[in-house]
Amino acid sequence: MKILVVTQDDPFYLPCFFKSFFDEFLRELGGIEIVGVVIQRPLGQRSKKKLLWRMIEFYGPVVFAVISLRYVLQQIANRLNRLGLMKAAHSIDYFCRRNGVRILPYRNVNHPRFVEFVKNSKIDLIVSVAAAQIFKSDILRAPRLGCINIHNAPLPDYRGMMPSFWQMFHGEKHTVATVHEMVEEIDKGRIIFQAQTEITRGMTLDALIKKTRKVDAWALLKVLRMFKEGRVKYRNLPNKKGSYFSFPSRRDVVEFKKRGYRIV
């Protein structure tokens, strides 16, 4: 069984996912080949300037300065690792290289060249892990078993962006990792598997996302085992409207803090 992973360039949380995933994958899932990983631009932003302003608005100038320092230190560590001057690093690139998985030179999953690559490589399943792009019909149909996604919310509630933020914002006691099939409508495919993560008292958003990424890795491993053994069962989304949220504005972040929550 051949799979392909599509993710985005997140230096803080997705490396937690890939570390946990690869640590268990090599031990648990013989017979499944990861053909490669596609790393897209963060949050789907083509402009670094727009991404910068979005992050400043979300974190605020002081926390953004701290986050930026963390980012710079991680980039230095990654560069030293690639030069052989440091044994380990904390990035998607590092965990892929350590496990012999190729980073594929694609950005746009809907481009005909990528669709052709998937078909010619006889990919069985594409896995979206926080992919920053909407998958259109051609790529959804290209793998033999389709495409699946991990969304950290009890679908159909909290569809869209930053579901962990919005679940804390609304006082939920748990966030839910939902592995579901991908369809052309965002986060509306049938559910394959769900796992809860408790939102504990005093937990920051930063801590919650790191925790959920490890749960995501465990949930995906479980689902891949189902596909490998031919025992995947789909169930329809609950018959209700649900909810959709976009990326939080600065006003949303201010209200989040007023309600007693912290980002970091």
C-alpha cells in the first residue's frame, strides 16, 4: 500500500506530529510505503508579508517576538543539522530525512503535474495533515482509495481554520481528532475514526495543539492499519448544520483572553 502525505510548513506543531508518527510507523505498519511528503506554504499564504501580519495580529507584538526567536533558533538548528554540525533538529524536513522519506517538489496539489504524478506512482491513499489547500475533484479521485484528512474537531462542528482555538473559545471540555474522507466541500466527508483530547484547566492553546498533534499521529496510525487490513468503515456526519470558523481576528484573540484563556 502506497501513501502520500500533504502538510504545510509549520515549524512549531507539525514536527510534533511527524516525530510521533514516524516513531510508531516504523514499528507498527510494515507493508505500507510512504512515497513522499508535500510541504505547502503555511496557512496557504503566498505572500510572506501577509503571513507576517497575520501572525502579529494573532499573537500580539510581545508574544510574536518570543515566537520569532523560537523560530530563528529552530532554523539555525535545522541548518546546523543539515551541515552535520548538530545531531538532531525539530522540523518536518528533519524527521522525513531521518526516516528516509522524500520531500516532494510540489506545492499545488491541484496542478495537473501533481495529479499525473499520483496516478503514475499508483498512490493508494493521500493523507492531509493540516494541508493548506482545498483539494479539487481531480486530485480527490487520483488515489485508488481516495484522500483522507485529520481535523481536530467533532465534525460537522468547528469546520474550517484553527479548530482548537475555537473550541477553547467556546468553553468545550474536549477537542476531537476526526479522521475523515475528503470531499469537495470543506470538512464534510464521512468519518472514519475519532479520538478525544481533554482541555484541562489552565491549559494554553499552545499546549493543547502540541497534545492534539500527538493524538493525531496515533489516530492516523490506527486508520492506516484499518486500510491495510481492509476493515475501514465509514459513517455519515451527524445530520445537523454544524459550524464553520475562519482564522481568528485580533478582536477574537482579545475576547479569548478575556474569557480566561492564554495562547502560550
